[in-house]
Amino acid sequence: MNRTVVEMLRRNDAHADSYTTRFGDVQDGQQPEAVTVCCSDSRVLQDRMWGNDEPGHLFTVGNIGNRVVQRADGETVVSGDVLYPLANTGTRTAVVVGHTGCGAVTATYDALTDGIDVPPGIDHCLGLLGPHLEPGIEALPDGLDRAAAVNHLVEYNVDRQVAFLLGRDHVPDDADIVGAVYDFQDVYGGRRGEVHVINLNGERDPEALREAHPDVGSRIRRQWVY
């Protein structure tokens, strides 16, 4: 077996040793407190960013572009991956987490501005992001370099995913929908690995959010208020 898998199994030994007695309360069911939707990126450690090592605490979803949307019967609907805990396990918090330097946002930006050739499966995913990002590209401030444009669009994409969840059928009306960005590129001026809240139930104004939530005011930041 190749060395990568051997090393993965070795690390799993340590995991299994420490978790042997930790599944008793959730072996037959789950009631996670939140569903988190993060980008599938090796640099984005979805559970560890929240300090989570508790089975049953978070329902984690990953895909390129931290999407909450999928296509079904010709319509754009809430992804079943995201909807499952909201509709079935009593979860009432959804957190959409983008990240700086997102490759999916970069590829969608390139596809919409210059056109790119990608495999069909990736093209399908970019096609789901495209309609949400296109208005953002048109609204970008003047004078941004490519990296800055992408990181502005990371926020815009999170906003659009949050907006899609709000008020949708089967998404509980009392669910809190949070938008955030994970920063490992020193974009937000905090520590690498910090999560910054940029949207709560559609409210995007940082000042309004800080006033309403002073206990986490230092973690509410965004680059682009539009």
C-alpha cells in the first residue's frame, strides 16, 4: 500500500485510541448544534477551525466553493447535504464558511471573465457558482488586482449562499444563517486561521453587527461593504 495511505492509517490509530469511549451518546442518532458548509480545500481544516473534537457537535459539509445549492429536476435547490440536519436533526444554526484565496471562486471568476477549459464535473460546480458571482464581478470596486478581486468575491459568494438559504422551503424560519470567512492569507489583519463573521441572517453591515453582538465584535470584519 502506498506510503500516504499507510501514514493516514497510522494517524487513525491515534484517533481511534483517543475516541474509543466517546461515541456512546451518538452511536444511534445525532442532534448537531450547527451545520457548517466549508470549501473543500486542504488548507481549510473544517472541524479544527472551531476547536471541535466532539462527535455529534457539528455536521460538516464540504464542497468546492462552499455552496448551499444543487440542481434537481432543472431547478436550483438547497443542497441536501446542508438541508439534512436543518430538516431532520433539530439543527438551527448554519454557517457558510468561505476562505481567502479560494480556488473555486478564482476559477469561476476566470470562467466568467476569460473562459477556461475544465473537466465536466468541475465545470458543473463552477456553473452552480457562476450565477451567484456574476453580479459581484460587475460590482467590484475599480483598481483591484486579481488576488484582491478574488477575496472580495469570496465575501460576495458567502453572502449569496446565505441569501439563498434564507426563507427557503424546508429551512426552518428560526434557523440562524451565518456567513464567515476563514483567513490564512493575512487579509483581515488578524491571526492566520481566524474566522471572521461577515453576515448574519442577511445583515452585512459590520457596524450594525458589532453593535448587536458586542461580545464578538472583534471577530466581525469584512473587506467589502456594498
